[in-house]
Amino acid sequence: MNIIQANNIACPIDGEELILSNRQLSCSNGHSFDIARQGYVNLLPVQHKRSKQPGDSKAMVLARSQFLNSGVYMPIAKQLNELVLSQMREDKDDCFLDAGCGEGYYLDSLCQFLSGQDNKGNLSFIGLDISKDAIIQASRPTAVMSTGQGTHRKNFSTTSMNFRIALPKASKTPPKFMSTQSMAW
């Protein structure tokens, strides 16, 4: 499997395609978004923020990471990995979106799993989250993905996403697994 760069991210202000150039994403109308040194892109316009620091705090993100790394949700991650692999085709590029990716647990698991597969497909990864602390964790170097903070507006063309998930964060009740290409719990 080849990991490719996502090229289907849209400007949160006008919906135009965002093009990568010199560590910046910009649209044809001149809106631009810098790629932070940690590797994420903030696509949440300041006028749409409802608080100074939206989403989970650093402490919450670290606590959830510790819980997830205990292996409790590994069966869900493994099932998700197998489902995505079974749906990938060698003759086209696929894109995997995790809406509300948090610290990138499922994206990281999928990336590592697919890296060990022999299939020749191409896959890009997009993780969206409103928490700056979570998205910084998700964009760490061990997981290769394009990341950005989510907004209430479309940040991508939904028809360009082959796999979409919105998994709940760690809780006492695991989600039900749905084996459809558009996955949601």
C-alpha cells in the first residue's frame, strides 16, 4: 500500500479546493492556511470558534491515549482495519476520513496495519478534530496523515471519501460495528 497525500480538502470559507504549496494550503480566492510545525492545519476560522480553546484539553487527550493504548479498543481497530483492506481496490486511489479523530488512534492503527500489506493500492488519510491538543497528537510523525481541525462546514468533497468513520471516544460501552463502506457509530 502506498500512502499518498490527500488532495480533496476544501476551503472552509468558500468550499474551493485547497492546494498545497510551501507549507500552506490555499484556495483560488486567496484564503490560505499555514501548516503548523507539528504537522496539522487549522481549518477552523476564528469567527466560528465558540471558545478560546475548543475541544479536549491536553490532559484529556493524554488520558484517553493512555486508555486506548491499554488495548481495550484494539478489537474494534482490528475489525476496522480488515474492513478497509477488504474494500480497497488497486485500480483507484482511496481516501480515509476520521471525523473527530481525537489523538488519531484508529488512523494510526490503520496506517500501521496497511503498511504491512502487499496490496498495491493508494490511500490518503485525513483526520479532523476540533481540539488543537488532540490534532497535534494525531499529526505526530509515527502516523502519516493529513490533518486539520474540523468545522461545521464541509472541509472536503464527500464524494471523494471512500471510507468515512465517526467513532466515539473511549467509553465504557464499545460501539456496534457496521460493515458498510461509509462507517459510523
